[in-house]
Amino acid sequence: MGRGRRHRGSTSKRNQIENSNGDNVRKPLKSEASFDSNNLQKPICSNLHFEEYYKEQRIVKAQEWDSFMEFLRKPLPAAFRVYSNGQFCDEIRLKLENDFMISLQAEAIESGELEAIKPLPWYPKNLAWHSNFSRKEIRKNQTLERFHEFLKLETEVGNMTRQESVSMVPPLFLDVHPDHFVLDMCAAPGSKTFQLLEIIHESSEPGSLPNGMVVANDVDYKRSNLLIHQTKRTCTTNLMVTNNEGQHFPSCNTKRTLSVASETNPHPIDQLLFDRVLCDVPCSGDGTLRKAPDIWRRWNSGSGNGLHSLQVVLAMRGLSLLKVGGRMVYSTCSMNPIEDEAVVAEILRRCGCSVELVDVSDKLPELIRRPGLTKWKVHDRGGWYRSYKDVPKSQRDGVLRSMFPSGKSDKDSSGGKNSYEEMASISSDESAEEVCDLPLELCMRILPHDQNTGGFFIAVLHKVSPLPDFQEKVTQKRNLSTRNNINSSEKSSSYEAVSDTVVTKPEEGTEEIVLEATVSENGFEPPEMESTCDEGIVELAQKLDDIEGKREVPSMQGKWKGLYPVVFLRDQTVINGIKTFYGIKDESFPLYGHLVTRNSDISSHGNVKRIYYVSKAVKNVLELNFAVGKPLKISSVGLKMFEKQSAKECEANCCSFRITSEGLPVILPYMTKQILYATMADFKNLLQHKSIKFLDFIHPQIGEKAAELALGSCVMVLVDDSQLGSEQFKVNSSTIAIGCWKGKASLTVMVTTVDCHQLIQRLSDRSKEKEKAENCFKTAETA
């Protein structure tokens, strides 16, 4: 009767064997029986075309070649960075210096390494670290388990980020200041954006917002989800994430929208220009071979050739968006001169004397780097070419004149329209290689065998004067005409650009709790807490589903499909309710004009679920964007500050919006109500038990104060015993506070389980250090 007569779940005897206990167990399949994790086939770390190509390009001397290849074949050591603005930054750095450096040294000696972990000598303040153990070794070696757990926990809670060491370099050469407008043109997955935000906020006092901002742009909608998750940990109001094509990023010029020449511009800024631009372009990624060894088998010279045009137009657009006097850093994780020096040479030729390379040889002196090349060849399936005139006409669609050192075609005359074109020359000897006379030696190439890193290329450019008018028009035309060519080039490329950052995706149970108030039999109590996925990722995934047609997209969703519009919240009832409930004074922390939502229907405040706070700089850019027709495709903006509470029963003075965990550090210095001060004992007790009745507080007066708070969202602040009951407490950078929910009879903590465990551990470490210091002091006194 066929297989349908067999009972589901039954197993044929012939597929069973007896184990050592005599029990019948399923016989492993051949593929399973032969599988041995210790005998996994290692990736083949060689490619003859790769070796031939880079030997011909002479990026290293002949005597260095073996060392260069040896390091390329080794796994990339793990690197990580401590969040410089984090509350526990100094404690983490000291733990690395005084604990792990010592305890892991024995393991390093045993494995033949000189040092186990060490700070990167060129990164400021010992905040970036390098481990001689690869990520794989860190995860699998039991003796490194404690170190691995430390890295994992601190990364999950946002105190550290894992990032390839060479990827940390470009933001350092940008020379960013807190009042700068910064554009990260190809930002996903967000590690460099994270660095830029750190620098923007570096000198900020708690609650104070810098005058600058970062616009993180990436055309890939899904990759920007990772960026949003990555940067969420900075708790910043000064970030906007967009999904525009980098080569067509809008300047939002209001001068073009004014119908009458005499009209005055009512906006604080009339065009979106930037003080700093980071142009970390898509590339073939062969500098990441150590991290992604699969690239070995797929590498070919056509990958860099196919991306060259896109890289040029991205860099040109970045320069056109740069203010005069501003700085742009062009970078790739490729060692290929077609993607590196050839692109820089081409943009210098196009810009004339309006842009120049910056000599940064005196910056980061302990970072070993090589000067840029001034001569190279171009290779494709037709062979090697020394000059564009050698390229057959049939190959000129794929091999461009801009790929060569001179950038000239066989029809070009020796003269030029600007000094840079005059500087670029070809040798009169037709058999000789072209040599570029532009100062490309000011570029930097980082090679793996110099400091045990990946490969990277960096060029720092300074905009001396406006780009030539003809070049602005040419750039616009080229951008439009090359859109299809670039898209086809990207599709035909043998592999995509490789990410240079390890991004920790949100894990189940690690995200912030979303509170939905309910009523219990005994009265108003907090709900059972459930962890949810990252809000931004869920919302964007939901909208992606809408685009794919699984549901009809709401008609009121703004200009861009799949993205809900950014709307300023003007409802005075909502704003005044928040101000009154939390005791926020408008003159100290203005809310009106700084609160936005992503809901297209805000006719009733009941429809508003999440409220985001934006800094003054972001507010001005949003208003500019509205004034010019919303060309910016905004996927995330500002900081989620408040979230809607839903309750069947609530007191009249209960605010319907709670303060989020990420918004708390910004708003806490301006709160005068709904604050509960607690000592170490009660603070840790709440973290351990998650919920405590007012009568069960260790210090009864804290329980009494908690009972006096209004029903709803509140904040618990850790204070010393001597400060308990004092009205003079002032929030500073070391203040520790958590969001809570005040019910009718108890107080419940509103942070994730992971954050609770991390905070308990950190407080325990502080107590031990304090006790140790007190004992040393007592010993010194008695001596």
C-alpha cells in the first residue's frame, strides 16, 4: 500500500545499531560517520593569479614576498575596542591591563607567541586591543574560556566592539570635532560610524548634546539594520541613518527651491554640506583574506576593475558634499592599486587644484604603513597593459583610461586644463611603464606582515576651494550616466565587498523589554516581562515584507516605500504630560521641536507608540529635508526616548510614555521627579530579584520613597550610603541608574537579563576594589 502505511516515527531495524549500553540507536549516515570536526578540510590559501598579479604590481619588495604571503595565509588575530564613552571604560581597560594581560601570558608562551593580548600601540588611550589568538582559538580553547566570556558579555552590553584593527584607522585620520557635520557614505555595518559617534561625544558632559552630527548612509537596506543595531549602543541623539545611493546623495539645497530670487531662506542651513566625509567604498576586499579565506579561490583581477568606476563617482560625490576647508578620507580594504591609487589619481585630476592630498606621516607614528604607489599596470582577461593606448578597442569598455597612472588616452595632448593634469605625464619611451607625477606617495597602504593585521588603503584629502563649475556639471552627468553601468558592474563582480567588522547580532533574550501594562487581581502591576527583537530590525523587516507584497502598504507612508515618514510631534498634550510627570523644564532640556515619531497618523496621540529625540543639528537637517521635498531616505533618526504604555486602568497622573533604557542617560540629568535613590545593597537586590515589594527593601526609607512615587515609569539611581536622602545629588559620568516600573505594591526593574548580570558583576568588582583599597589604607595606618 506504499509508504503511507508505516507509522510515523518508526525506524527500520536495519538502520539501528546497539550502543555500549545495549540500547538501539540510529545508525549514523555515511556523511555523519565520516565527519570529524578535527579533520575539516582547511581552505586552500593560495591563488596563482593573485600571486602573479601582486608580484607584477610590486606592492612589496622581492625579499619581503615570502613573509607577505606567510601572513596572508595565517588566520587574522582577534581585535577589539573599548567604548571610550562607556560608563565602565576605565574599569574594562584596567581589567585588560592588570588581569588578562598577565593571566593569558602563560598561554601565549605555550603557543609560541610573544604576547597574548596587547593594546594597539597607535590607538589612543589603550582602548583598542589585539590578541595573538584568532577568533576561532578564543572560542574553542578552554584555557581562554574566561577571556572569551568576558569579550562576549561586554560586547553584548555595548561596552566593547569587535573590529578588525585596520578598520579602526580611517576615523582617526578624519580629525573629527564635536561640532562637525560628518558623512559616512558607505556606513554599514557601522563599526566606523560607531567610532565617529564616540569622537563626536568625546568631551560631552552627561546630558549635554554636541553641536555636530553623523549621517550614516548605506544603499543596502538590510545591511543598514546591522548599522542601526550597532550604533544603538551609543545612546546618541546626533545620528541619522539614510539609504540613499552614495553617488547620488542629495545636498538638499534650498536655494534651488526658492521660486523668487528675493525670497529669504527661513532655515538655519540652506544646504547639506559636511565638515568631514568618510568614503570607505565597496571594494574587492582582498585585504581581508585572513578573515575571509574563501576569497582565495574566487579572487581575480576583474573584481577590482569592475568596481573602479563606482569608487571614482562615490569619491567625487563625497568631495562635492564636502565644505571648503573640510577633509575626506578615502579608504578600501583592498590592496589593488586599481581600486586605490588609480581612484585617488583620477579624482585629483578631475578636481584640479581644488583638492589636495594631506601628509599625515606625523600622525599615529606607531602605525606602520607604506607610501602609495606611483606606477602600476592594468590587467584583464586580455593580459597586462602598461598604458591605455595599448588596450584594444574591444576591451575599452572594461579597461578605462582612469585606471592608468597618467589617466590619459592615446588621443590626449601633453597639455592640460589644470596643473594636476600637467603634472601627470607619460614617459616618451613607449615600452616604459607609466609613472604618475601626482603626490600619491602621501597615500597609505597597510600590509599584513608589518603589524600582523589585514590589508588596507587610506588617502586623506583636503578641499582647498570649490570644485570647478565644469567639474560639478560633469560629475552630475557622469553620476546619471554611470548608474546602470555601475549596477551591472556590481552584479558581474565575482564577489561582493567584504565587511571588515564583526557585528554581534541581537540574541534571543538580550534586547530591551517592551512594557505593556496590565491589571492584576490585586490592582495595577507590571506585566510579565518578555524580551523582543531589536525594534529597528523588526520594523524594517516588517516594511521589507510590505515591499515584497505580502501585505498592502499603507498609502500614508511618505515618499519612500517601506519607510514610515519622520514626523515632528507637535501635540502639546503629550509633550506637557511628559514634562509634568518627569519634572523636565523646557529651558534646560527643550522637548518641543525635538521630538519625532515614525507614525504617519498622529492625529490622535493614542496612535503614537514611540517618540524619538533629535539634537539641534539633526532637527535642522530634518527641517531642511522637508523644505526640499524629502530627498533623504531616512531609515533611522535620533534616539528612542519614550515608549507608549498601554494600561486598562491607570491613575490620572500616570504618564502614558515610559523612558527607554537607551534614552535614560540623556534625559536623567534634567529629571526632577520619578527618581528613587538607593544604596548598593538595595540596588543589587533589585537587580538580582528583578521585582521587590516596597516592604522588602533593605533600607525601609527607600521602600517608603518608592511607594510615594507616581504609578508608572521611574528611575533608580545608585548612591553612597552617605548620600541617601540628600537633595544635593548631581548626575555625572559615573552615575549608575536603571529604568524601573512602579506598581501599586512593588518595584520592577526594566532592563534585560544580560544587562542585569553585567551590572551585578561590575558592581561586585567595584565593591572588591573598594574593600581592597580600604584594607590597604588600614594596613598603612597600622604600620
